[in-house]
Amino acid sequence: MIVNESAENYLETILILSKKLPVVRSVDIANELGFKKSSVSVAMKNLREKKHITVTDAGFIYLTDSGREIAEMIYERHELISSCLVKLGVSEKTAAEDACRIEHVISRESFDALKQHLNHLQAK
């Protein structure tokens, strides 16, 4: 399941918006990310072709199982890395921006080790 950073960002954004809104539309994604609706439309077409989302006739966007799996993985990485950086004294804004970059490049092995280490520290 190889997905590029842009696709991961879109899937994560759909997940986040689906927790806040009754339905997610391209315009919601464009507003959230500050992108043009045309750019979002192209991305949605690509995600639909890769079967990561479905789009209803009314334009409502839903994650498929594979899309949700990717989105939740990226969101978990973002949350853990961001909160870790904040605990280290980094401002919330900078921590969120850095987590957004790190979440896409960190290997599964490194992330799992980091997660395990942090869980171990919290258990103490």
C-alpha cells in the first residue's frame, strides 16, 4: 500500500473532517487545506481510482477501508509526534507543522519503536 505524501494528507484531512462534519465534500477539503477546488478535484479522482475513497452522486466523500487504514495510520503518527514535541517544549504550532512533515517519512519500524518507548515511559 504505497501512497504518496499528498494522498496521505488528503486522506488524513478527510478523516479529520469526517469527525467534525456530517458529510465531507471537496469544497470542505479545499477550505481546510487552503487549496483550489480544482486541485482537490484532481486529487479526489486519483484517490477514487486507487479505491481509497468513494464519492456519491451528491459529492459526498467517504473513505474506503484502505483509505481509512492509511488515514488513521498518518493521523496516529501526527498526534503522537506532535504531542511528544510539545512535551519536549516545542510550541504547538511548530510541533504540528513538524509532525506533519515527519509523519510521512518516518519508517514503520522507527515509529513503532518510538510509540513503544513513549508507552513504556507513560507506564512508569
